[in-house]
Amino acid sequence: MSATASPSAAIIATYRFPRGIDAARQAEIIAIGQTLGSADAQFAGREQALAACRGRVLEVRDGEDGAQAQVAFPVENTEGDIGTLLTMVFGKYSLAGPARLIDLVLPPDFGTRPRFGIKGLRARLRVPARPLLMAIFKPALGLTAADHATLLRSVADTELDLIKDDEILGNLAQAPTLERLRACRPVIEAIRDRRGRDFLYAVNVTGRADVLLERARTLVAHGANALLLNVLVYGYSMLEALAADPEIDVPIIAHPALAGALALAPDHGIDYQLVLGRLMRRAGADVVLHPARFGSLPFTAADEARIIGALRDADGAWPAVFPGPSAGIKPAIVPALLADYGRDLVINAGSAIFDAGRPPGVAVGAFLEAMAIRP
Amino acid sequence: MSATASPSAAIIATYRFPRGIDAARQAEIIAIGQTLGSADAQFAGREQALAACRGRVLEVRDGEDGAQAQVAFPVENTEGDIGTLLTMVFGKYSLAGPARLIDLVLPPDFGTRPRFGIKGLRARLRVPARPLLMAIFKPALGLTAADHATLLRSVADTELDLIKDDEILGNLAQAPTLERLRACRPVIEAIRDRRGRDFLYAVNVTGRADVLLERARTLVAHGANALLLNVLVYGYSMLEALAADPEIDVPIIAHPALAGALALAPDHGIDYQLVLGRLMRRAGADVVLHPARFGSLPFTAADEARIIGALRDADGAWPAVFPGPSAGIKPAIVPALLADYGRDLVINAGSAIFDAGRPPGVAVGAFLEAMAIRP
């Protein structure tokens, strides 16, 4: 590796190619095509400037499920954000045939830091050790703002830590976002006053990019103490903007909507551990929701473990952030989750709290009990 | 269909499922799961409010490459934008197993209108009938701002209509975006003055969402007369914001970077005709770049035709926008493109102009000649 692509300043991307693809050739196409674009004869005499931008193939090897290639890119080709990163490592090349981006090694300071992470969120909620518990308002649509407050009151006597909107609930006429917040705030404050620690409501923030940014600021100005963002719908660049905005000093919960369109195909797209793991963490999410293998969405133990690993494991000095196993989570599967992944989790349940055939407060109690059972 | 989902107010999504999947069951899961989320027993007495939000399965049928299902969604579940649309029709469901979103029928006024479209851009450039010709600065990286001006001067004597940055060139130290614009502006003005019609430079606009929006406004304030956006990287919501911003009154060129990660897998993700076609048009793009089947990226004639159709064909009263066949485009393939698709195209060439072993001005002449040959 040259001085311009030293281990500390390089971005190393790993690609997997299905059998039958000449991985060595594709890796060279990526190294040049995703940096210089073209080896330009006209620019003789500029070799040094061009060499400093060029990608380098580090390794090509055969694996069980196809060949893998590692390509190093100078970090100077990016703006230190996920947008220019993704454009460089997989932008145009994503159109070039079957290939999957499966890993990324980033310089230690690359990205937008999460404002809270696991440490900050635990301190804020005064929950030092057990998993956090998050509820989801259900049904997702069809409720008024007052209905949201009613649902919230049904769990107000519990030790629930957070609640969130369903991700499909935008700023709709029936229950505009700001009205939902306004209706719920007195309940949130009553919960806080009763138990002496915060309760967070992650309001779903949506809209055209300019509208979304302004709406997020307005919601926080009106007392929103957490935000939910469909990151794959609105872009990592929007998550970065929210995480960096001095007016938006609240935890950000990343929802995985649309992640499957990028990550679920076996030989194409981008691995879940990046889409819902490393990229979310480096873009500033404090909690990342993701399917769990015992939930209602088919999900492999390997994907689950890699996402959770990417969110929490050593990644330079970058703050670890909360994985949030979601979708069909019931009290009965909590012990298995804790046995595998410990207690730095946000357990996220919707129907199992608000559509469980028993009072929501009782359902919350069942989750907290399940957490207390040492696996 | 009920009154709440009449043909004019419904969004109709078509999904394709691989053989072996129970499409009828999946369609029901989508109709409920992507709207109410849960059929909530608690909300007895609210049947009417819930029914108004619910999706409806319209049709399930077997096709050659798997079963297809159509589901109708009330437009009132969305904010009339692509963000809430995608979250509703494919957000969480994208994680649920092999399924591909292959078509969307949208209400006639759904979306953010392109400011120019084909008509507006032809009027602006005073090119009433022939295809437009766009060049791409090459090499993509490693040039200074002054180098960009030098490259631009090499084609200043031609009838080239537009030039654009490479999509991987962000706001980098070696050639900051605003400096590239400043260096090129005198050349752009000289071209305009010489020939009495505009020449457009689509500057690549990048960054964290708040930075990108501000940068776009600054660039336009400093004379940028077109913008390039990596829409799949920064989100349709960002394209919508640029297209709707009163300060950003310039054509917007949509680049397809990352589109393959969403669209290339056969049984997953979202069809190219949506990703690069209908959704781009309904989000406000004036020109949409896409691979062409005779170019350097493997691309099927069917995908090419469907993208071009979605951008130009009848879609309510929505403005038709320019398809921009790209990647490895050479003069020799222009007649075939024109024979298949007529003249409402932006022919987009990088290496074939700036790395063609002949002076760039001569290469531009070869493209314009190839356009004049009646196919």
C-alpha cells in the first residue's frame, strides 16, 4: 500500500462475486472505475495526482460462496460521510452485474458520531444494566392523536423506557405528527414525574428533505425527546444531518424500512451488517432496529449476530450503539436473545404489547419479567 | 374497490414472488402489515377509521416468472411524496423474504413536479428536435478546478449542450465544488455568448442533508445553471427538496449510482422502471441517467425500454422527462438508440469524449454527426 493509502487513511471494501465471475478482473474495474473512472492518456504528466486517487486491489481469494476481493480506496476521495463513501465503493459499480458489498473497514474517525450511544442512552434513562424496553403504537394507522395518548396512558404505570410511532405513520391528516406529540406530552411528563426518570417517545419524522429537517427541529422545540427515522428511505445523509444538528439534541432511533431491498438478495446489494450495522453507527444512530431470528420476519442467526456485532463491537473509539431486535418480539423469546447477546439491547415490541389479548401494562410487565430471568 | 380506495385516489402496487411462495397469503400480509400493522381487537368500534386506512388485495395471478399480486393503498396513508410511498408499499415488507416491487400506479397529481422536463429543457437550450448531448469530465478524480476549465475549453467551440461532473467527484480538497464552478463559469459564459444559447454545467452536489441543501443554494447563487444528484444515495426526498426549492431554479440531472443495489437482483428489490423511471419523474428529476444496453454496463433491452417508457410516456398530465443513456456510450451506438427511442434523449458520454484518442472537440462532432444520421 502506498503512503496515500496507509492503513489508517484507507477505506477497505470487500466484495463477493458469484462463481463464474472473474473476481480479479472485477476488482481492477472497481479500483479504477470507482476512482479515476478512466485511465486518461491525455493526462500524461499528471501521473502523481492520479495515482493518489486510484483504488488498489489488496487481495482476491476464493471462498465457500464465491470469490472475494478487497479494494483499498483513499479516504481523501470522500467527504468523510456515508454519501460519498457509498458512491465511491458501490455507486456506479452496483449496476455492473452480480456483486455484493460485504464489508467495509473505515478510518477510526470516519463519520458522524452518535450523540448518545449505549452509554449516553443508559445514563439518560437511568437504566444501568438491563435491556431497554420500547413499545410501538399499534395499530399503525387509523388512530387520532388522542388515541395515541390513550394508548400511552395504558402503559404509564410501568417501567417501559421508550415508545415509538409505527414507521408507516407520517404526518397524516388523521393524526399530524405535532398533534401526536402534543397529545402525548402530558402523559410523558406524568410518567417522568411519577418515577423520577425519563420516558422517551420517538416521533416518526418524515417529509421532503427540507421539510423533514425543519420538522425535526420543530418537534424538538416542542418537546420531542427522541426521533424515529426511516434511514434507508431518507438517506444516511439525513441521519447524519439529524445527528449533527445542534438543535436536535435527542436520541435518534433508526428504522430498517427498505433495508431488505438493499440487503436481502444473496448475490447483489449490500450486506445487512453494513446497511443496518456499521453504516448506521457511523452515520449517528443511537438505536438501530432490526429483525430478530425468533420474530415474525425470516432472519438468519448469522445476519442477526453480524448486525449486533457491528453496532456494539470495537470499532475504533466510536461509540457503541444499541441494537433493537424487532418485529414479532414476544416475552418468550427475550431469554434467548439475552443469552446470545447480553443486555445491551433495546427490546422493541408492538403487537405483543398493544394487541396481545391482555392489558398493555400487563404485557409490559411480562417483558420486564422475561428480562429479569437470568438466561 | 371501496370509496376510500377509488381508482383516482388509490396507489396500486404490483409485487412479484418467486415460485413456491404463497402469493395470495403474502398479498394479504402486505395489505394489512403495511397499513394497520396489526388487526387490533382493542379497537372494536373503530372499524370505520381502520377500514379507511387498510390496503386491499386487488388481484393475484400466476405469471411466467412467478406469481404477481396487486395491492391498492389509500393515498391518504402517504404525504404525497416518495418517502412515505416507499415506506408504505415496501418498507418493512422488504425484509420479509423474496419479493420484488415491479410496478406502481400513482394518482395523477402525486409527487413533486420536474421544473423543466423535456419541453422546458429544450426551450432553455434552444434545441427543438435533436437529442441533447452531455459530456462528463474525465478523469473523474485527480483534476484541479483549473483542469476542469481546461477540459471545458477543449469543447467550447462545439454544439455540446451540457457537461457534468463525474458522480464520484464530491467537494474534495483537490477541486472543491464551488471552485470548479468558478473556474468553469467564464468558459460557460463564453460558449453562451459565442453561440447565443445556453450551455449547462451540472455540478455534483453532495454532503450531509443540511449541507447538501445549503450547498445547492450556494452553488445556484454563484451561477450554477444545473445540478447533478446521486438520488439513490441521498434519497428521493432530497431530489424532491431540490426540485421544489424556489432558490434552485435549475435543471436537475439524476445519477443512477447505487440503483443496482436496489434493482439488479432478479427476485428482490425494486424494478428499474420504478427506481430509475417513475419514481425519479415523480420526485422532480429533469434528466435521468441510466445504463444503455450497448454501453459498458450489462443491461437488458427490456429494462432500458421500460425505464425510458416510464420517463416519457403518458403518466397523467405529469411532465415527460429526459432519459439519459450512459456508461460507455460511443458515437457508433447512437443511431441504434435513436432508431429505438427517437430523439427525446440526452446522450451522455465521458471517455468517448475526453479519453478517445482524438481531440475532445472532434469527438463531440462525431456524436452530433451520428445524431444527424437518420436511423
